[in-house]
Amino acid sequence: MEHRFRQLLQKESFVPDCSLLLAVSGGVDSVVLFDLLVNSAKAFGLRLQVFHLDHQIRPEAAADADFVRSLCASRNIPCCIESVDVPALAGKRRLSLETAGREARREWLLHVAEEEGCERIVVAHHQDDQAETFLQRLLRGTGISGLQAMRSLSGIWWRPLLGFSREQIVEYARRHQLEWVEDETNRDVRYLRNRIRHDLLPQLREYNPQICSRLATLSRQFQREEDYWQQQVDLLWPRLRQDDADGLRLDLTLLQESHPALQLRLLREGLKQLRGDLSGIAADHLEALCGLLITDQPQAELDLPGCWAARRYRELWLRLSAPQPVSFDLPLLPGQPLSLPDGRVLLAEFQDRALGEGPQRVEFDATAINGALRVRSPQAGDSFRLAGMTGRRKIKDFLIDQKVEKEQRQSLPLLLDQQEILWLVGLRRSSQAPVSSKSQKILAVRLISPANSTTNPL
């Protein structure tokens, strides 16, 4: 094992004086990794530091911390020990003890590595752990991407023992007469991982004694496949990503034209970029998200763990939470700029002659305006008179025909004269109070964008 481990270190090509932060629980896996690295540190120019986290779950936890402290002192290795009330953390974050402990450990390791300037965080996952991870993800409903399980090197995280079995690790510890501590929670079959370790894997070994090695090999095969697919995602992503001003907008046509295998990975990438990770996202969630690409409904939405997704005509919109409609009803006084909830500004002014209309400007015969002006959000049953049409048109139907997104429909400012709608602001004016050659006083209303409003003399 020592020879193979040194060969592995040679392939890593460490820079001189490379600093490693080693996570040591006190169990046999981390103690063996500690011993291997300490014995190799001088030859490879490595600087080692150790981190240990007391999870405050077991009464023996303090004794485990003392063991790690003494182990480091015996080899003159710097040691950092922290304590976290993981049961309290699990309650606060609504997580299982297992997940809360893993998150606390990860967060502390990243923090200490940054504080100490460590280039890698080294953890003692081995081949049997890889098999357990593979099976755990399979049972929880992961997709193909999740079956790549753990990588030996992933960013700052390094797992040099992934190629070694637990049997080899224990044999090394006994041969070198190493001491370690046993964590009794590793035998608690209330945890899924422990049931896999103590119940499922022993049964699978009856069918194939090399099951852990086979699953580890299968994980590496999935990793190679995913490396290829990630290259395809990276090539397409700049064209796919449309906007990230409010969540993440993806080109729906480009998604629909992509192969289904690539679609899934593009959607995973979108969720990962939006949420920061994919915790809680399973294969069925991705399949449901793919369903938005093929539905006949031009606007459809979906709640996912930690985020919200919606099809909006030609885009797929990803957001951490569903947008909430803003209700407003504001007076518009001539000569006084009115700030709208979306950051734009409306200004109404009287003038003597018509200057022409456009998307951001409308004009009305002031003598045909009855009562005070106001601007409000749409309400159920709203309708208006449209130029060139007899009767009235429901605003909801008109906006659907114009392919205006649901959220925009709910917050579109409407300019009203008493109860009559004069203008769907920035979109279409009504047929009310038109300017004619006989008009002697004109009311002009302008819509000013946020970029222009800062330089406008208003």
C-alpha cells in the first residue's frame, strides 16, 4: 500500500511547500491516511495541518478530539479542533443528523483551509465508501450524473484513498500497529448509509465478492462519460443563457433542439448555477423540468426543491422562488414624476400641440379627460376600448395574444381616468380621448426608463 500511495503522490506533481489540510476523525481510515501523508511529507515537500470536528452527538466525542490532538502532537503536526452542536444545527436547517454533520464538517474545512492558505483539503474516503455512495444515490433516485459518485480530485477536495479498499486500510493499520477510535454511530442502522454498509453490501458480496471494486470502476466510467457531456454543456451554455437579471433565463428553442441526454445536463447546470449546488435534486425532478420543454402550454411552472421553474413562451425561467405580484394604486399628478414599482418613472405634462406618440409616449385630448389620473396594477375583469375595434376587449386576453408573460401581466401599470383605462403603459393606448385637429389642450404622458431617469432634469 505504501508503494502505491507514493506512486499516487508522484502523479500529483505537487508544487514545493504545498499545504494540505487533512480531515482526521480518529477512525482507522483517517488515521491511516494521516500516517501515510506524514511519512511522505518530507520527500514530497508537503506541509500538513489537521482539522477535527466534534459533532456533539456522542458522549465520547470529547475523548475522540483528545485522541486526535495527541496523535498530531506525537508527530509534531499542527492541529485545529472545533465543536459544533450538530443536533441543534439539524433542527435549525431541517436536516437529518447525518446531513447536518456533513455540512458542518464541509463548511469548517473550507473555512480553515482559506484561513490557513491550504491548497487542498484531504479526506479519507476509500473504495468501500465509493460503493456505498453509489448505492445510496441509486436508492434515492439519482440520475446518471449522480452515479459518478466521488472523484479523487474535485476542486480543492482530494481523496487519495479512493483506490484502496477498507480491508487494505485496516491491514495497513494493524501491520504498523496504529491506534484509532471507533465511532459507534457508524453501526446505527437508523442511517441509510449504515444499512447499506452492514446489510445491503454484505448481501451483494454473496453474488459478487468484488462488488465494491466493480461499483468503483463503474463510477469511474460514469465520470469519464460526464466529463465528455460537461464539455458539450460548456460549448452550448453561452448561447443558451439569455439573461440573469432576475434568476436565470434559458433559450427554450435551443433546449428543445438538443438531444434529451444533453437537455438533462443543461438543466442540471442551470439548477447548479442558480442554487449553488444540487442537494435535494433527484432524477424525477429533472424529468419534471424536462416536461416543461414539451408541454403544449406556452406558460407553465413547477416548484422544485430550493427553486422554481417556469416556461414563459420562448424561454425557460429558473428562480430561487416564485415571483410575487406587486399590487399598487397611485395618483399621477401633471408635472410631478411618479416612480413605478418596477423602477420606471411616469411623467404627465400639458402641452399646446401634438408631438407624436410612440411606445414610451402617448397623448390625449385634455378636455376629454374626466377626473384625476391614477396608475394601478391590473385587476380581474379589466377591459378597455381598443382603437379600430367595436366594443371592449379584456386586458387579460389582449396580453395573452401579445405573448406577455404572466408575471408582467400581473404587474403591468395601467393608466386610468377615473375608472376608464387610457393606456397599458409602454404597450398599447386605448381609443379614449384621442388627439384631433380640434384639440386645444393636450396631455402627454411619458414613460422614462431607470437608465434615463437619472439623467433626466426631472
